[in-house]
Amino acid sequence: MGESTSKNPKLLTLPDWLREWLARQTAYGPAIAVLIEIVVFSAIAPGFFTLENFINISLQTAIFGILAVGMTLVILTGGIDLSVGSVVALAGVSGAMVAQAGGLGMPVAIVVGGGVGLLSGLLVAYFRVAPFVVTLAGLTIARGLAFLLTGGRSIGGLPPDFTFWGQKQLGLLPLPVLVLMVVVTGGYFLLTRTVFGRQIYAIGGNAEASWLAGVPVQGVLVAVYLINGLLAGLAGGMLAARLGAGIPNSGQLYELEVIAAVVVGGTSLSGGRGGVLGSLLGALFIGTLGNGLNLLGVDPYLQKIVLGVVILAAVLVDSAGRRGQR
């Protein structure tokens, strides 16, 4: 091939100052974006800047935030999980059915999510099936199982010891937000203070080099998808508890919003760079965006377009930022 084909076209090359600026945005960009959102929606959206609305935002962010922690681990390894929305539904209806029958619904929801995550991890790590393919199949299978178990009906009449997990409020702090804080703290400690966390980053940076260096790549991948599944199960159980029913079509498109939150939060889709604190801010950004658009009466279909634009913009910033770090 000629020399001209080995270089990036000038049309796609950003100025050095812009690439360097974008490379620095992962540190504080998500926080600034959330602050801008709050200022803008407070000015233009009636009822936005109220305590009741901020509690609503925190409840929505809690579910997405829990899912975002698990998704962050997966994406850091260079993988992806498209099944989390369906796992939320399957775990939610499973937990609701057990709770309705007098059993411990929340542990069942978590175990169901963990089971799906474990299976995905085994297929990715030991059978070397692409994460996209594995989790795309998981998306349809989990959703189908949720409808099969319930016959397409919602599972209501849930006991207080189950709905407690989604509806209890400790002072001004909803219980789901407290659970989110615990999950984020655990995820942060895992990534920054443990050998396992360093191995996750290493695999995302270069899986083959990590294996040659003695990192148990397959075991780490299985563990990452297992943790992601457990957190999806927890989120599914808490969503069912909050709604007061296990709904088989709940969690629709959650995977896209969670991936958007993680990418907006500064985690690179190519793996090896990012963290849970950024993902938490990303989840808060997505939750605040949806809330503000709802208060403005924006058409739900148009909101999906806005979400798609946000995802695209975040990926472009990530790509430009990585070029700026070279």
C-alpha cells in the first residue's frame, strides 16, 4: 500500500490543543456536564428544582447506577453486555414470584442475575464467543424467560418485606440510593485497591500481554461477568420492589442507557481506562436528562434520539481523547 494510505486523513485530524483538552475531560467533564444540566433544567423546566424531583432523580439514578458499576467492570475488560435490561426483568419477576409465595424474593433475584452473568462469563472466557454475541443472545433468552414464567402478566400483591427494598426511605435518603452508595464504594475499592482490579485494567489494555504476564485472564473474565450479573439481579429486584410488581417487559433498553452512562462517565469502550465514580456521574447525567426532558413534555421517541446523540458524542470525545494521549 502507498504511504498516503498509512496515515490518517487530514480531514479527521483534530488540532493538538483540542485533542489535549479532550484527553483531560475524563477527570472532571462528567461532573461539569451534570452541573450544566441542573442549571439549564432549573431555568427552563417547571418543577425541576424541588426536593421531591431530586428524590425522583436519585431513585432513577440508583437503578442505573447499580447497573453502571457492573457494566463498567465489563467494559474495562474490553467487553460489553447487551443483556442487562432483560436480566433486570427476569430477576425482577423471579424475585416477585418467590416473594408472592412467601419466600425470600430479593436473594432469588440476585442469584438469578448472577446465574445469567456466570453463564455469559463462561461462554466469553472459555468458549471465546464474542461478548456482543453472547449478551445479545442473553438479551432475547432472558426476556423470553421473563414472559414465559409470568405468561406475560405482572406479578403484583408483593409483601412489605420485599417492597421495602424499593420504597423504604431513611429520612430524606431512599434506601435504593443507600444501596447504590454501598455498591459504588465496593466497586471503587475493588478497582483501585485490589490485585483483581489491576488485573481488570490490564486485560482491557492488552489481554494477550496480561496472559503472558501470568494474569488468570479467563478466571477474571468469568468473575467480572458474574459480578455484573449479580448487580443486574439486585437492580431487577429493587426495581420490582419499587414498582410493587414484577413486570416482564420492564428494563426495556436499559442496556443502552447504562452503556451511555458508563461512556459519558469516561470509561473507554476499547477497555483499560475508566472507573465507577465517573460511571456514577454518567448515570446521574442520564437520569437528570430524562427527568428534565419529561418535565418539558418532550416526546418519548424524541428522547431516544437525544440519548443516541449523547452516546455518539461521548464515543467521539472518548476517541478524540485517546488520540490526544498518544
